[in-house]
Amino acid sequence: MTQPAAAEQHGQMSHREIMEALTGLLLAMFVAMLSSTVVTNALPAIVTDLHGSQTGYTWVVVATLLTMTATTPIWGKLADLTSKKLLVQAALVIYSVGSLVAAFAPNMGVLIGARAIQGLGIGGLTALVQVVIASMVSPRERGRYSGYIGAVFATATVSGPLLGGVIVDSPLGWRGCFFVGLPIAVLAFVVLQKTLHLPVLRRDDVSIDYVGATLIMAGVSVILVWVSLAGTDFAWLSGTTALMVGGGLALVATALYVEARVASEPVIPLRLFKDRTIALATAASVMIGVAMFGATVYLGQYFQLARGMTPTEAGLMSIAMVGGLLVSSTLTGRLITATGLWKRYLVGGTVLVIIGLALLATIDAETPLTVVAGSMLVVGLGIGATMQNLVLAVQNTAHPKDLGAASSVVAFFRSMGGSIGVSALGAVLAHQTSAQVKDGIATLAADGKLSPEQLSGLEHSTGDIPDLDALPTQVQALYEAAMGTATGHLFLIALPFAVVALMCVLFIKESPLRTNVGPVEASPQATGDLEEASR
């Protein structure tokens, strides 16, 4: 009998088998992470080349997050119905199709649509990799492997911006950023085919709640579109606002009704939230998503448009944050495996996120880069100790039959928080920058520092992302100062969300990490011993 066959028969895998399968899974995760990070420093060039606005910049990010968020729970449910390997491979194919469309996008509309297709595949990769690892490794041993996950996450986050910046500055241009993940996706597909051998534990009572998923996505999309466009395309207090907000809330309310009363297998099983750990960890994931995605996604724009850096230089600056993430995710994973204790690292990580955001809230266009890099390092250390361990806490608590749903629910709400954060903070950035630039141009015109020809050339929407080199020197300095100040305000707005995340984490009750992949088997004595050790 071969090793894979033995694994399938006994439901257990040796360390060698796990590492072989993990290679393909980590390649798939690398593709998912790279898809976001590789365009981070390319976005200013992309939006400028396609004549987009700050709203377009925001939606290139939000489109991916939104479809990823909406489909993550569906992928988790599908994992209970069919082959997990086949699902991961399907997600890789969908991602590759979206990447090809994005690479040849002729305008912002097509690009945003292609990013939405990418999000469908990324949602599958994000959810399924966690589910597959949970199926192979017990919670107690998972910290040993979460270090590899953290390392891949860090590598993708470091190499992505650097690689994207180099590609943008090369003859390939920004379109090359969407080709770079395709060879890795193909390699991941092949490796998984050869190494991943899991039994298909099909549940005949599982059904997919497509109605609930559609309602959730529609409701959130309407609200995010309103946040992005209000104040620019129509007034905050207007009939359009009332229609969009009312319609969005009605869709969300209908979705909750369907999830609670209609769906036999809801996308978001509300009964999971009866467990305190799952409820608090999910709430913390939302807050971390808002703070992390919402604030950090605009750092590449800050370095290029407020500090005059090239895409490659902006990518180099990201090393500070990702270096911290790599160190903390790897170290905390090892410590959790060695001790079985995990809450202290969640608390410490969230505190570091708060400190880092508070420091970044003070930046502007004149802040020394060493100060900015140091602040980013602190945020990275905090995020590395927080994200994976929130998933671990939920997976350790959930019943094995709910493992796929519980894992995907955490990813769902973290991505939802990220979508809301990116959209809302993008709107704030656009409004503040536009207002400051308009006021500054009016002042320059009144002082006679702009010629009529120059003033006429600036009579387009100041919400557009300009080509700074084409602007008059005074206006260029004005735009850089406005962008720097507004970026600092984003971190100040994100700060309270991180504080709420800390409050949630503090109230999570630490429970012993399971040493098997089955139901929780913790005796009262073991629980008491762990609580005594944690005091």
C-alpha cells in the first residue's frame, strides 16, 4: 500500500506527506497573496494610464475583496460536498482567467470586472487552503505549520510590491503584473495533483445557500458603492443616498432572515455565533480587516504620490512592515506549538497593531522615512501575531463537521471588514485630497502664481489621480502635501477599529489546543492545568 493510500485509509498523514501536500497548498496561497500585493505599487500607474479617478483606484482593490468575501463561505461549503483538491485546482483556474482579462484590460471598467473574477478564485484559495490544512493537522500541531503559512504570506507581501514595482518600471509596464502569477498557478495545480491525497468526506445533507450569498453580496455592494460615490457624484444627504442606503440595508436584512429562517445550510451559520470564542474572534477579524486592509492598501500610493518615489522604491519601503509580519507569525507559531498557549500572542499582537496605527496617524508628506518605516514595522509585528491566530482559535473551538464553515466565516468577515475599510477610507482620502487641492489651487490663482493657461488645464476633477510630472511645480507640491496629510488621517480613522479588536480579544476564553483533528477532548483537569499555567 502506498503512503497516499494509507493516508486516505487511516485519515492521518505523516510529516513527510503533510510537507509534500503543503508545498502545493503554499504555492496556491502564494498566488492568492501575490495577486493583491503585486499591483499595490502599480495602481497609481494603472489608474493614470487608464484615466481613472481615486474612486477607480479604490474599486480595483474593492472588486477583488468583495467577490472574495462573498464566495469564501460557498467554497467552504463546497469543501464538505466534493474533493478539496479539485476545488483548489478550480480556484486556480478561475484566478488565471481573471488575470488574463486584467492583463489586456482596455479601460477601468474591464479591469475592475477582471479583478472581480480574480476575487472569485482568491476566495476559494483563501478558504480552502485553511480547510485542507485543518483536515491534515491537529490544532496543537498547526502552529508548527502556521509558521510556513506566515513565511509564504510574508514572502508574497515582500516580493509582490518589489516585483510589481520593477515590472512597472520595466518595458513590460503595469500589464506584466497580471502575468507574473500565472506560471506559479500552473505549478501549484500540478504539485497538488501529485501530492495532495485526502479522503472525500461527502456530507449528503449539505446544500449551498446561493440566495443568501447573493443577497449578502448585493447588500454590501450597494452600501460600498454609496460610500465611494457620495459627496462626489451626488450629495451625502440626497434622494440617491436614501435610496442606496435603504436598499442596501433592506438587502442585508433580507439576507439575515434567509440565513436564520429559510436556508437549510446557510452561508453564514448564525448558530456558530452562540459560541463566545467564535463570535468574539469573528468580530475581532472584522475590526482587524478594516484597520489592516483599509489603511495599509494606500501606503503604496502615499510613497509615490506624496513622497515622489518610483514603484520600485515604494516596494522597498514595504519590507519594514512585512519583515515584522514574517518574524512575528513564525515566532508565535513556534511558541504556540511548544506551549499550547495562544491568547497572550493575540493580545500582544493587537496591542502592537494599535501602537503602529497610532504612530502612522502622525505621518504627512514631510515625515522622515525612518519614522514611517519604524511605524510600519510595529504594525507588521502586530498583524503577524493576530491574523492566523484568530483563525486558529476558531478552528480549535468549532466542531469538525463545521470546520469548513467556521474557517470560511472568519475569512469572510475579515475580508468584509477589509472591503468596508478600503471603500470608506478611499472615499475619505479622495474627499480630503480633493478639498485641499481645490483650496490650494484657488489660493495660488488668487496670488497670481498660476497663469490662465495653467489654471484652465487644472479645471478637471481634482478627484482624478494626476500625472505629477505633468503638473506645474506649485501644484505638484500642493498635491503631495494634501496626499500626505490625508493618508495620516486614514490611520487615525482606522485606530478605533483596532481598539475594538483588542476589546474582543481580551474577552476570548483560552481553551486547550486539540491534539487531534476530531472533536474537542479536553478534560476538566487539563483545562484547569492550562488556566493555571496561563496565570
